[in-house]
Amino acid sequence: MLLLLLLLQVLLLLILLLLLLLLVLLLLLLLLLLLLLLLLLLLLLLLLLLLLLLLLLLLLQLLLLLLLVLLLLLLLLLLLVLLLLLLQLL
């Protein structure tokens, strides 16, 4: 009878230990999932930053193009003024 009780106690202890191990495993899995989520978030942030940089570069290119057009217009205006002055001299 005493041996049976002892065996039952050992079995219960083993079951408890197994449950504890399962809990630890679950916790580890949860931690891994959280880490993966964090990594995904970081990747998304990096992608967003890259997109922003690309947009900024595009904006800069447009600004440079506008500046070039303005310079060209100014040059044309200057040429026109010079032509008018030359015509007035003749």
C-alpha cells in the first residue's frame, strides 16, 4: 500500500514536471514570436524609411529640373534684352 502511494506520488511529480516543461516551452515560443514580430516591424520601418528617401530624391530631382527651366528662361530673357539693345543701336 505504501509502495503504491509512493509510486502515485512519483507519477504526480513527473506529471507536474512535464507540465512545467510544457509551460516553459510555450513561454519560449511566445518570446520567439514576439521577437519575430519585432523584426517584422523593424523591417517595415526600414522599408518606410527607404520609401521616404526615394520620395525625397524624386522631389529633389523635380526641384533641380525646375531650377534648370528657370535658368533657361532667364537666359532666354537675357538674350532677348541683348537683342533689343542691339536693335536699338542699329
